[in-house]
Amino acid sequence: MARTVKIFDTTLRDGEQSPGCSMNLNEKIEVARQLDAMGVDVIEAGFAIASPGDAAAIAAIADTVKNAVVCSLARCTEKDIDAAWNAIQYATKKRIHVFLATSPVHMEYKLKMSEEEVVESVRHHVAYARHYCEDIEFSAEDATRSDLDFLCRVFETAIEAGATTLNIPDTVGYVLPEEYAERVRYVCEHVKGVENVTLSCHCHDDLGMAVANTLAGVRAGIGQIECTINGIGERAGNASMEECVMAIRTRRSYFGADTNIHTNQIYRASRMIQTITGVPVAPTKAIVGANAFAHESGIHQHGVLANKETYEIMTPESVGIPQNAIVLGKHSGRHAFEDRLRALGYSLDQSKIDKAFEKFKLLADKKKTIKDRDLEAIVGAVPVSGAERYTLVNFVINSGNAITSTAVIRLKHGDDICERVAASDGPINAAYRALNKIVGKDFVLEDYSLNAITEGEDAQGEAIVKISLDGGEWVTGRGVSTDVIEASIKAYVNGINKFFNE
């Protein structure tokens, strides 16, 4: 019988540390709900001691998640562990994740601690965390550059102090797959009591080996994978959850293992992270990229038409990629609309369904054929929560290659209608200047992208912007419309609303 490898998702902790990938409280809760619905075993919700905002987000997630274990990271200090416990204490299932570096370079230059001091710190702080809850994970930071015998000694100490999971992280993405597997096997053979705990891996992608190292670890005895949606994370990122999960699922007999992940929720999770962070995946990204199931070569097309298994080792449907056009239009009713959303895996509250249905009706007046990806875009464009301080009423753009572009923007703010005009060297910039005048803030456009959601001349455009104020953190805004100018304006307004909601 195949063993089950646990999935420990750290999108909300390590993933959010990636530059430009920060999320607000409501977005974190939405992501946590999706991870719980996917069947993730452990959700690392954040680093409680990092800030009051992080602690509040972890506590909110702990109150929301019903099935997965909710985990908070903590250094080997009592203050960190206290903060972690205060944040997760009301979770249905809870874990404290403590870590301390064990490599010579970290101990000498960062920790300024001897080997004996590290061992004693692990002994004390794992035991300290254990007095709060029974589920304790210990990570030996930079384990792949640590002396193997010392690493085993630290792990034995952690087990004696009450750790139930031991993590062997490749913190800087240094090793190659067989090296990582050898290290895992060495730990399995030389650590007393290792048979009573779960071994975990947390691999970074600095050399492009995160997924390969993770899978090599699974073959060698790893029982828990630490990963993120789309592989986001510090520097080059983490092991990609969708790649690890689908590799194990597709090659189940090779690994002798499987996971609890509902794989038909993978694509939705990937799109959610792209929408919230504004960080798209490459078209050639495995599993969820736009080209992952595309076939242009004549030889490939002929083979797929004859039998999909000639060039497809998994189906788009298996990861939840919507394929079929739906026959919904301006005369379609709410029942058909809601039924299709359920078929696509969405479970929305009534207020969000109401807003999505309203947007669907508006789109149905502009598009002849509405596809599943259009519905996905509509749902993604509905605010997660929080009041929309400003809403777009209308706009007028005057632009050309022989004139200065001007924009007249009208927004609704409460019961008031605000209108301003601005000029610039392009229609988008002119519109954004007018919006800044309306809200009375000099937001700076840090990044802007525009993509077509579906093909054809009536395709919806998806605009994603990142804006900042006074050099502060970026806020991501998103807008969709069949008019790319309107999509761009909606994205900027969405970012402004997020700024004021936060």
C-alpha cells in the first residue's frame, strides 16, 4: 500500500517573503481557505514575531481553517515561541515550528555560537515549545552545509526534547539530488528515535534543483514536503507544490507514495496566487503554465489526436484547468451561473456570488461566447472583502500619436461623484494621474502588465498594477474588461481601495 507524503505549504510564510509577493489580511485568509480545500496537511501561516500584522493574520487563519494543521514559525527564543503559540492557540490543529542553524558558517558568523551552545539551545527551546502543544517541528537551518554527525546529534537532541517532525532544509539551494538523498539516508540510519518522527524537506531553487531534490528526498524516506504554490519564495523560490504533487501522483508506483491533495484544485490555487501577488508564471511553467498542455508541432498534434497519451502524461482536467466553453449569455439565469461555478470548484458566499453575477451580466452584453476562464477572471476580480471606497463610474480618453493624451475620470466615493482631468504622454498615465488627483494621493506606478485571458478579438484583458506611496510597500491591483483601458483603470482603482482598506 502506498504511503502518504504530507504537504506542508509555506506560501503564506516563505512565499510571502518573496519581493513583491506581500498579501493583506483578507488575501491571506482567502489563500488559507483554498489551501484547506485542496487538502494541504499543514499550512505555515506566518512568522508571528515578525510583526503585529503577521501575528494577527496567523490568528485569523487559525480561526478560519478547519482541516489542516496551522503552523507558525519561531526562532529558538522563548519570545518567538510565546508569540507563535499566542497566534495559533485557537486553531483546531496546531503546530509550532522552531529552527536554528547548524552549519559552521551560520554558527560562526550569524549565531556566534559553539556547537555545544547550539545543542543546548535546541534542547531547551524544543522542550519549551512542547509545553504549549504536542506537535513540534524542528528545522536545522542550512542542514545541507552542516557536518553530518553534528546534524544527527542535533536531531537526536530535538527528538529527546519532544520534536515530532525534523526538517532537513536545503536553505540556500546548494546540493544536487543524489547528495540530498544521501543526506536523508544518513539521518535515517544514524539518528536514534528517527523512526518515531516525520522527516521533512524544505528545498530552495537557487540552482534550479528544488523540486528534484525534494523528490529525491521522498525516495530516500522523506515523509513531508515543504513547498509553495507556483514555487514563490525568497531569492529563486521554493519547491513548487504543483510540480511535486503531480510528479508523485503521475509516478505513484515509482515513489510508492501519494499525497492528500485534490489535484483538480491546483490550477485555481495557482491563478489565485498570480492574481493576489501580481506575479505571473512563465508560459512554459510545468503543470500550470499557458503552454503546459499546448501542442503546436505537427507530429505532436497528430499523436495527440490519435491518442492523448502519446504526448500527455496527465490531463488538463486532472489539475483543474478549465477547457470547455459554456453556453451562458445575457439571458442565462443565476442557477446556471452558480451551477457552473460549483463545477469549476468554487464555493463562494452569497455576497460574492451576487457581485460576480452582476459582473457576468455586464460581460455577457459584450461577449458572444463566455468561457470558463472568463468566469474565473470574473470571480478573481470580485474583491476578497472590505468596502470598495472608490468605484469607477465612467471615463473619457483622448489620445493619439500627434496630441497629448488626456483622461477624464469619474469615480463614486460614498454618495459623492468625483471627476478630474489630467494630461500625460500616454492614455494610461493620463488616467492614473487623474485618479491620483481624485484620491488626493501621489501613488507611484511601480509595475504594470496586461494579458489576454482568452483568445479572440472580444477577449477580456487582465491588467495588474503595483503601486506604492512615499516609498512604502507595494500594493497590487487587478482589473479585467474587454476594453484594455478600462481594465487598466479598474486595476489602479482596485489597488487604491486595497491601500485604504489596509
